[in-house]
Amino acid sequence: MSTPTESDVPTESRGLLERIRASPFLSELLQSRIAVAGLVIIATMVAVAIYSRVQMLFLAAPEGGLTSLRALSEAVSAGPTPVTDSRLGAGVEDRAPPGWAGAAPLDQQLFGTDQQARDIYSRTLYGAWLALKWGTITVGLSTVAGVGLGIVAAYYGDVTDNVIMRTMDVLLAFPSLLLALALVAIFPEDLGLVRAVAALTLVYTPRFARVVRGAALKVLEDEYIDATVALGAADPRVLVRHILPNCLAPITVQSTLNFGLAIIDLAALSFLGFGAQAGTPSWGLMLSNGVEFGLLSGRWWMSFFPGLFLAVTVLGFNLLGDGMRDALDPRMREAID
């Protein structure tokens, strides 16, 4: 008597891990060198971000350490003060070169110090936490809003489609960064990166709406959608259970590519003074301070290291997005072959 093979086992009886391993998409993705390179870069940056955040919690913890929930709450509410407070007058040289290029010990000033004598190494690492945190919020909000608008426009059509998509066309008519600058001016300045996230969410929503609407229109041509509606399924069930799952491929690719774009746009707004508040270890703000206080005087390290981390992070998401697009689109693979 022959034993059943993996293909003979019903999909319902497989665990989640088994189904993921058997996914042709995952196989294609892991065979792509650019996708694997992107995953390695992103995983490294995530590890750096988590390490810097945990380090800040321990540095900001009250005496006795993080021994209780109250101590953890106090450390969280204190914020990243070790990397935001000025150290001028504390015996630390301002705008000092990296330890391996100057007289300072290597383990104290690996990337040098800025105009407030703050350690650029610690600030750059914590900038990874801020970039990934606010980038995730921006992409998440714009994805939810854009996917909802795109599916509704495709499903109901007529007036609903025209109103939604013409509004999206108006937003897309403006250059993204200029539109973000106009929108960010509406919000109070003390909101910091929150107002930049709100502005970019409005800027990115039309991109998701257009992509999802196109994918949803193709799904609506399938006969099983008509059969589901004929059987009396409610509109929310049709949208969520039948249309949305078949639009996940373009949503996933668009979200990944927009993640890198969100990080660089958040940095651009901070660079121009419309994002992070003064002292915040944002890569864009560090680049701005580096250009203003160090670049013209030869202190290259003030802008080089934040710029390097920013470029590498965005490159990782772009590589992963390209790899996912190739794995999900058979026509793209045929063109490459």
C-alpha cells in the first residue's frame, strides 16, 4: 500500500508553516538574489532598530533598572533623552571626528559627535527605529485607506467610481513631495513626525486606490463573483472574502515599494524642517544639521553616516519589492527569461 505524498494531503489538514513552505511564491522569492539581498538588509535594519530601542529603554530606566511595569512605563515615557539632550559643557568635544579617525576612544565616538556634542553612532542607530516605526504607520494607514477606496470604486462603479477616482486623480496631479509640504503646513508644528505621517498618508492613498481598483476590476470579471452575488451574499462579504484576497499580490508589491519611499519622504520632510522636531534623531534632520554645521567645514561624518543608513534601508525595500514583483508576475519572469 503506497503512502500519500505531500501533494495528496488536503490543504485544510496542513499547518500554516507547511502551507507557507509549499507556496510557489515563497519558492520563487527565495530563488531571487535581489529579493534575498533585500530581505537580509531589511532584517539587519530591523535588528538594529530593536537593539537601539531596547538600549534606550535601559538607559532611560530609573534606578534599579526595568524591574517592574511601572519602571518600563517611565522609561518609555522618558523617550530617547540620552540621544536628544545636548552634551555641550559636559567635557565632550562637539563635532569631533570618529574615534578611528581622531583622538577619541573608538568605543565612545564610533561615528563622531554633532554640533551639540551628541554621539552620532547612537543617534544613527535610533534613527533606524524611528524610520521603520513611522514608515510602517504611514504605509499601513495609506494601504488600508487606498485598498478600501479602490475596492469600493471597482465594485459599485458609476457615480461612486467617478467620485472616488476623480478625487484620486486630483491628488495624483500634484508632485508627491510638494503636495506633502502643502498638507503638512495644515497641522500644528508641535506634532512633529505625526503631521508628516498624516500628510504622506494622504499622498500615498491614491496610488493604492488605482492599483487595487485595476486588480479588483479583473476579479469582478470572473463568474464566481456573479454566482456569489446570485446566492445572496452581502456586499461586505463579497468585498472582503472574495475580491480582497485576489488583490493581495499587487497590494503586497505596492506596499513594499512604498515603504522605502515613505522612509525617504519622511527624511526629506525632516530635512526641510517640516518633520521631526529639533533634537530628534531622525536621519533627515541629522542630514540637515550635518549640511548646516559640518559639511562646508569638512566635518563629513555628521551627514555621511545618517545618509548611508538611509540609502541602505531604502535600497533593501526596493530590492525586496522588485523581487516580489518578479515572483508574483509570471509575465515579468517570462520577459526576464
